[in-house]
Amino acid sequence: MELSISQSSCIRFSAMAKHSSAYHHQPPLHLAGKPFSCPKNVGLVNLSTPRMWSKPVPINCRKISIRACSQVGAAGSDPVLNRIARFQDACWRFLRPHTIRGTALGSAALVGRALIENTHLIKWSLVFKALSGLLALICGNGYIVGINQIYDIGIDKVNKPYLPIAAGDLSVQSAWSLVIFFAIAGVSVVALNFGPFITSLYSLGLFLGTIYSVPPFRMKRFPVAAFLIIATVRGFLLNFGVYYATRAALGLPFQWSAPVAFITSFVTLFALVIAITKDLPDVEGDRKFQISTLATKLGVRNIAFLGSGLLLLNYVSAILIAFYMPQVFRRNLMIPAHMILASCLIFQTWVLEKANYTKEAISGFYRFIWNLFYSEYLVFPFI
């Protein structure tokens, strides 16, 4: 009988002799391609017959096999690389990727609109400035969501145990290092590339994100203040700031256009809906830690209908604006696009009702709200 251990740490047994001669001859044992001899007092069991289950493998041989397996497995992995990979994964989850997507899509849509309106001013030198602006926005986003996680560890262990600090995958000290780096890097990039006015707007966004989460302010405790902060940062400041900075980079003074005024108003109300519905999956933890939200006060069903109603108002307004201002908007795209999105919203609200507002259904509904948010930015440059 021959026992061989492959590099994948698997043990392979093959019967090379008949049962009658299994105990009279012991061929060499191969460990990772190298010959190895079992002690003479160790017998090998013929694994090719039903009697294999009645004759256990001797303990000495089992220990040798297990030790050899673990050594080969350890040799094929690098603990340093594993630690780096785990840290990278924790950092990515710490950034809350779904919020990064919203920030990136929003900035790209506003930059694209400004360039579409002034195609004759497009230059390759603008690419670096656009990328630096995106980097600064991602840093600002990382700071705001990161500082929130640092001060919400106890709540997140109930509501979002998969987040890296709550799950124990990222230490509080490392989290502080990251948020400080994000704040310094973001402000530095903006100050070096976009001037004092945009720097002040950027700093205002960081300040609002700080008082939202950090004691003694912790404005997230007060529903109205929390909604206004989220709507201001993710709605007005992002859209106005990006559009202003883009026109400044093109050498143009700031001037509102009808499409930009529309998208800024639309996503500000949308950000308000996100602020309202974000508490839906967190009701259990918010009640446990006595955090007052509209969801804990009015109930999950009422808040879900309130959010859906506000979004439907948004979509109806978009359809009416396109209908009455055909000279400004592409009516043949704007009207059907918003009708489709409104229909999807109604259907998803019905699905949530049919699911009786289970935690899984509520989480799915909240993710769908974010998908609608992304969709609006994808449609905007072409309307």
C-alpha cells in the first residue's frame, strides 16, 4: 500500500497489494514527494476491503499523517499576506461601499452635465482635477461613515454586526487612524486644487458629519436634525459643490441651469427619504439603546409608506416638469424613465407589505431605495 500527501494537503490512499499480502510488505510512505518510513511496530490497514472499518488505523500512523498534512498546509499559506487581505477587507467594509457608489455617481453626473453644457472648454488637464475631486469626496465620505461607526459600536453589534468594528475585524485605534487620515487627506486635496470657497463647503460637510455622530452633540438622536444634516450633506452640498467646482475649473462663473437645479432639488428630497428609511432596519437596536427615531415612534409600516409617498411626489414632479418644459428637458426620455422608476417603487412597497415587514424584507426595501438613488444619477446627464 502506498500513502502519498499532495501539496494541496490531501491524503491519497491506493491499494497496491492484495489483502493476503498487505501485512507482509510495507512499501515506502511518501510525504510531499519525499520517502518516509513508518515505525516497524505500526501496521497498515488494507483500505480496499470492507474490513477497513473493523480495523482502525494505529494511533502512531494517524498522528504522523495529521502532522504531515498540517505542515504542508502551513507551508502553502503566508500569514502576513492573509493579515493584509483581512485588513483590506475590513477597511473596504468600513468605507460602506454603497455610500461611495452614491457619492461617485453623483459627482460624475454633475461633472458630466457641466461638460455637456460647455463641450468647447473640455481639456485633458481637467482629468487630474476631476480625479482629485473624486478622491477628496471619497475621503470625506469615509470620514463621515467612519466616525459614525466608532461611536455606534454597541448599536451596530445589534443592528449591523457585519460592520468591521462591531465584528471585531478592525480595532477602534485603527478606525481612528483611518478617519483622521481621511479628514486630513480630503481637506488637503481640496485646499490645493479647488480654492477657499469649495474648501469651506467641504469643511462644513465634515463638521455636519461630525456633530451628527459625536457626543455631546450627537444630532442623530433628534430625528428632524438628523434628516436635515443628511439631506444637506448628501443632497445640496454634494451637488452644488461639485457643479460649482467644475464650472470654476472650466473658467466659468457659477450659474444655475434648470437641469442642475432640478437634480439638486430632486436628490435633496431623495436624501431626506434615505435619512428617514435608513432607520427601518435598525429599529431593534434603536429601541434597545433608547434612540428616538421616526421608525421607533411611528412604526416601520408608517415610515415605509411615508418614504414611498415622498419619492412618488418626486417622480410625479419630474414628469410634470418635463411635460411643461420641453425646451429644457428631453421629454421622450425623462417622462418614461421616471414612470418606470415610480412603478418599480410602488411594486417594491407592495412586496414589503406582503412580506409583513420582516427584517429581511425591510433590508431589501432599503437597498432598493439606494438603487433608485443611483438610477436617478445615471439618467440625469441625458435628460
